[in-house]
Amino acid sequence: MKFSKQRELILDTIMKSDIHPTADYIYNSLKKDNPNLSLGTVYRNLAQLVENGFIHKVSMPNQSDRFDKNIKPHAHIICDVCNEVYDIDSSSIKCFINNLSSEHDVDISSYNIVFKGICKSCKKADLKI
Ligand SMILES: [Zn+2]
Ligand SMILES: [Zn+2]
């Protein structure tokens, strides 16, 4: 895949970010230094980066898609309080997937699991009140 300058910037933004950014977030963070960039270009480049396996798209229920630099299979939790998305990469998920595969005699190649709840830092903040 040929990398345009804009595509490189978009990929770079995702790689540097730990927050599973949305297309809007990427657009807004690049817009200042790249006034020619349009939201449409961001969407188009994101789609191509996903298609070529550089990043993953994480679909969120009733929310904008998030983009993920971590392309290994993992689940997510979205916090009801701060709306942050965190990776859940635990052996219990792998176990669960393996069990599902054998119980239903299927090969699972990918999955999109999003838990909802309250994250560690919001739980801590709540305790302080
Ligand atoms: Zn939170
Ligand atoms: Zn992730």
C-alpha cells in the first residue's frame, strides 16, 4: 500500500494514542497543522488502513467506531462514566473463545466483544467522594 502524507499522519496519530481514538478525534487533532485535511479523507484513509490490517476498527454499540493500534485479538470495556475504552486482553477471554469453538464446533477467526462498566480510575474517583 502506498502511503500518502495524510495517511501516514493518521496512522501515526493512532499509533501514538492509547485511547482508541474516533475518526473525529483524529481529524480534530490533525486539523490544526493540516488545514487541508477533511473529515472525509480521514474516514477514507481509516477504512484503507483497516482493510490492509494496519489497525483494527472497534465497533461500539450506539457510539462512533474507535480505531485500535492493537491488532491482536482482544476484547474491550467501555466506561459508563468517562467513556474511555480499555483493552481487555486476558487469558479468560482466550479460554472462553476456545470453549466456544469446541462446544459449537466452529473456528472463530475474529470477534468484537465490548463490555460496559466502570473503569479502574472512575471506581477510585468514586470512592473519594
Ligand atoms: Zn472511567
Ligand atoms: Zn483495543
